[in-house]
Amino acid sequence: MEVNKLDWDSVFFNINVGEIINPDTNYIVLKEKFDLIYLKSERNCEAKIEGYVNSFTETKVLFSKLIDQKREINQNVFSISETNFNIDDLYNLAFESGKMSRFNLDKKFGRTKFEELYTKWIDNSINKIFADDVLVYQENKQTLGFVTYKIEKDFATIGLVAVDSFSQGKGIGGKLIDAVENKLISNGVFKLIIPTQLENTNACNFYKKLNYKVHETTAIKHYWNNDTI
């Protein structure tokens, strides 16, 4: 069974992390020792890895839409480079965006590592390593929401998107997505992909209301080595 070592994850979490994609058997014996295995499959296979425990399962879903027209941009939406902001506000919003992520819900990672991961995600998005831009929604100089995106040739992908928990339901998320769509059209890009979790019903319903359709689903399982847990 081929296992791909994930160098970035291994260094960040300080454990040996591997990945198996679409296994051709439901009973897996590994030749190399890993602390953690991500098993990803197009179908939700009930695999067993000898010596490992399945601690968490989620279904990642990709929504996509072909963008056909520009929309009016709300005057409270700015590129991060065009406004002042409190970095702690962005960090806290990032934690909100990741509350349904596997790195938060699989408690074997721990809250500290989860927050470190999303803090790094924000830092690398601002530095344009993970994203081409960060758009923020601000009222009275307070950042109430943000979105990151990255262009990949003829399409773009949302990295993180979040709205302050006390400001949700006011249309801020939709205004941020509209702003991203306008940016993409200006750059000659007409397809946007947004990842979330199938279990995150609020997010899924939100994207459906914006006319995004399910493009792809992937079951992701975490298997921890018995000697690690």
C-alpha cells in the first residue's frame, strides 16, 4: 500500500504524518511506521489499518460555480492592503472559520495546535504564501468578517471565510463572496471553488443559496498509531 509522507504536516505537528488516497483494500498493513494517517477516498470506505485507531471521519465537499456577472461591491469590503486592521481580530475569525474542521474536532490534535495552525494560515495568507489576497468586511473600524482566495490558472479557491459569531445572518458572508467573484472576473477567472465539510450544514446551505453546486466529495479519516495515542 502506497503511503505519501506529508512533510508540511509532519513538521508542523511534530509527528510522522502520511496519506493514503483511494485504497484498493479494506484491510491495510503498513511497512513504514507513521504516527498519523489521513485516509482519503471518493467513497466512504470502512478500512482498517493494522495497529491504528480511526479517531475521526468527515466528508469534505467542494462547491463550485461559474461566475457570469459582476455584482455591486459593498463599501465596507476592503483588501487587507487598503485598510488598518487588528491582527487578533483576524486570528479569532480564523478560529471561527475552523470550528467544524477536522483539526479542531479531532481532539487528539488539541486546541493549542488547532489555533497555531489557523494563526499560521492567516499569517501566510497576508504574506501571500497561501492566498492572493485577504478581503475584510469592516464596520466602525472593526473587522467583522474576512475571506481569503487564491487563483490557480483558470479557477480560484477560497481558503478561509468567516463572519463574527455575533454578526452572522446579516449578509456579510455573501458580500465577501461577491467581492471575491468581482476580483476574479477582473482577472479573467470565471470559476470559484469553495471547500467545506458536509457536516457543516449551515455553510452548505449558505453556498447553495449563492447558487454554488456540489462539485466533489471526499471522505477523510484519521488513523492514529496505537503507540502514539
